[in-house]
Amino acid sequence: MEKQEILAMYEDAGALLSGHFILSSGRHSARYLQSALVLMDINHATQLADELIAKVSQPEAIDMVVAPAIGGLVIGQEVARRMNKPFIFTERKAGEMQLRRGFSIPDGTRILVVEDVITTGGSVNECIAVIRAHGGNPTQIVAVVDRAPASTDRFDLPYHTALELDVETYAADACPLCREGVLPAVKPGSRGAL
């Protein structure tokens, strides 16, 4: 898919928002991507999953797909379905990323990590730490959107994305949107939702 096709999905779904947002990383931004609005259309979810799978090196060598909740759930499930692989997810409890709901990872399981939108990579790195702590072998990461493509040192695994969209973010204490005080900061993301 071309960059413009993916952007059009977000725009048409009303999922490319402008305002003053607090991201799940705690950073602030004037732009927010609400992937859930795009992925509620199963055709879009399937197209984006296929785009991500095409970027996976040796997809036949993947044993399982894992995504961090909540953002990665829908696209992770669809990638797993299209690859015919088991799917599980990590989620936060009391602020700590965990493997719950009776999920387990057999030792040495080769895992593809899937996320919807990445900025700092915090949720993905927390997910990877949980996978490793449970004996899994995370091998690659794919994401629909990378909001900070210039940040090349976020992961110690091969990483691919369907769309790179350089969106400026700010530390909370250095946010020009806060200084201007025009728009209140809102937190549309999922951190703290579970």
C-alpha cells in the first residue's frame, strides 16, 4: 500500500486528530492517531495486516503473535489470523505490563510483536520484556504507524512499519501547547484503561 492510501484510511475514518493530546508515553502532541476507528472496518484491518505480514522476514518461522493491549489488540489479532498463528496479548495491571488470562508462552517460541502506533516504543519494549521473562523468543516487530521514524534505537529487534509519519511530540514540562493554554490536554489513549 502507498503512504497516501493508509493516510486516507485514517482521514476518512476521522482517526487523524488535531488538538492537544497526552500520549500513552506521557509526551504531548498536537496530532493523534486513533487506530481503533480505522480498524473497526474489517476490510481496513485485513489490508493493513497483509501490509504488515509482507514486511515480516520469514513469516513461516513465526510460531505466535503477541501484541501489547489495548492499541495492538485488533491489528495483532488480524495479523495472527491472516498468518494462521496463535495470538495472545500483554496488558497492564497496576501499571505493570503482564501476561494474564491464563496465557503462556512455551520456551523458545518465536514471536512476532505487533502494535498499532509507536512513538517512544515503551509499550512494545515492555511487551518484549514480558515475552522474554516467560521464555519466548521475540524475533521481529511490526507496526501500522511509526510516529517518530527518526528514532532508530528504540528496539533491539528488526522493526518494520506500514507508515512513517513524523509527528512532533513534547515532554510534558516543555510542551508549547501547555504554555499557550489554548486547548486543554486530553488523553485519548489506552494506558491506564486496564
